[in-house]
Amino acid sequence: MLPTASSISPRPVPVLVLHGGAGTLTRGAITPEQQARYRGALNDILLAGQALLARGAEALDVVTETVRLLEECPLFNAGRGAVYTADARHELDACVMRGSDLAAGAVAGVTRLRNPVLAARAVLASASPVLLIGEGAERFAIERGCETVAPEWFDTPERLAQLHRVQAARGGAAALDHDAQNLLAAQAPAPLDERAKMGTVGAVALDAHGHLAAATSTGGVTNKLPGRVGDSPLVGAGNYANDRTVAVSCTGMGEAFIRGMAAYDVSALIEYAGLSLAEACRRVVHDKLPPLGGRGGLIAVDAQGRIALPFNTEGMYRGWARPGQPPVVAIYADEDDRSPA
């Protein structure tokens, strides 16, 4: 018997979710102008991704472009504006994953590629390796048309200053994102408590065809050991997408997210334990990660178009948008970012 019109489930409404890092928020330290810059940047990028979804673009294209735009914005620790390693260089990581066939591509430790997420996408398109690192990743990406820049293109005075402050105060210890800015009593105001801000950007999406995708990119942590790789470019740790379950992008203490296989664990709890998206995310972010030292959060969208944006810090740069609806942007923990779907 053919299904009747009333028995056919409507296709979920496409949705894009993004994040720009999690951390501890200091409301008193942010000026209205600074807050407006962050909210405006998130909103503009959501609008661009929303337009792609409305035109029927595939989820993988939407998350790739969303993260590329985040890499271009010096407010966030990915691409231009990335933090410095202990030897005053930039080492960038990124990953993309397509939920329809579990295809994935990632790069780590690249220093000359303007948009690491595009290099990761090129790796995925090659259908051969999944993860390439360093000079080999750069040669591969250049051969496929990815743009290169001088390493100094990623420099910003604020990031260099924070490196010097961390090194002066902590010697060889690494610090999350803008950590050093709070080491001085006379620091410039910042929207996040920079001692506890996790600098990663990411996007997840469900498209009009019912497919999921995820993308994540980062500059790592300030004063990190050269060669250190966190969770962002690792499939299942900081990035994961599966049409049967969920797309996830993480932000936080990378080593803990690696040890906990955080992104894949959300999918596994949905697929094997039958948990809802909200409960699976809650268990990972609030139950599993904290004992491992995992402070941070994640964004997720499931196969039905439901979204979740949990974090165990006081805040996370985040937002979401569906075609035909105004984008929603939030920074603080007490802001309502829940989806009506």
C-alpha cells in the first residue's frame, strides 16, 4: 500500500548552528561596543549561511563557508587572529565531515594556508587520506588551489601581546586563547574571562535534502608546544557528522575532548542508547567531560532538525538560523538560545 499524504512525515526545516568558543564570561568587563562587535559578527555570518540553506545548498557547503567566514574574522581564534605557539608562530587545525557517507577531511599544524577549513574540504574531496599535517598538508592543499599567505597574515597585535604576557607570567605553560590579558590588573576589557576562554570555531547544519555536516577550525592555545594538536581536527573528538544521528562541533579543553571522544559519544548515545539529542549532549558535556578536566561546550543538530548548544562554562559564543526566521545569537549563559522546533 502506498503511503497517504497524511502519513508522510514532513522534511525537517534546514538549520545552521555555529559557535565561536566557550569560556567564562565577565559581564562587567565588556563594553557595549565590544559586545555589539561580537554579536554583529555572529549575526552576519549566520545570515550568509542562512541564505545558502534557503537556496538549497548542501550542508557540507554551508558549514564550510560558515567556518571560512569565522576564520576571516580576527575576533575569533581561527585563521586570521589565531593565537601564537611558544615559538611565536601560528599552527592551525581544521576538520570537515559529511553525514551522508561519513566522508571526512582534516589538516593540522598548517602555517601558510589562509583558510584551513578549505584545505580540510580538499582532503575530504580527495577520498583518500582523512588527516594531513604540516608541510605535506600544505603541499596537498596548494596543488588543489587553496590560497596561501605569509605566516604574518595571521598576526594581530592583541594575540602577540597575550603571548608575551603568558610567557612572562607562566614560562612554558600554555594558556587558553586570550589567557594573558587577565594576568594584568590593567587589562583591556574583554567579553570573556580570558583565563578560561576556549578558542575554537565551528558549524553544524541540516540541509533541505535531509543531510548533516560539521566543520571545526582553531588556532589552538596560546604558548602551546609546537606540534601540539587538540581535538578540533580529529574525527569523533572535536568534529563528527552522521545522517543517522547528529552533527557535532566541540569547543573546549582539547585533550579532555580527545580522551572522551566527545563528538562521537553524542552520536553513540543517540544511536545505541536511544537518548534524545538534548539528553545525549547533557551527559557528554555535564557528566562525562568534567571529571576529565573537560571545560567547554558543543553545538549539535540531529536528523530531525533539533538543535542543542550546551556548555559547562558560564558562556559560549553561539547562534543558529533557519530559512525565513531571524537568526538567534547569544553569548551569556542566561540568554535564551533554544530552538522552537
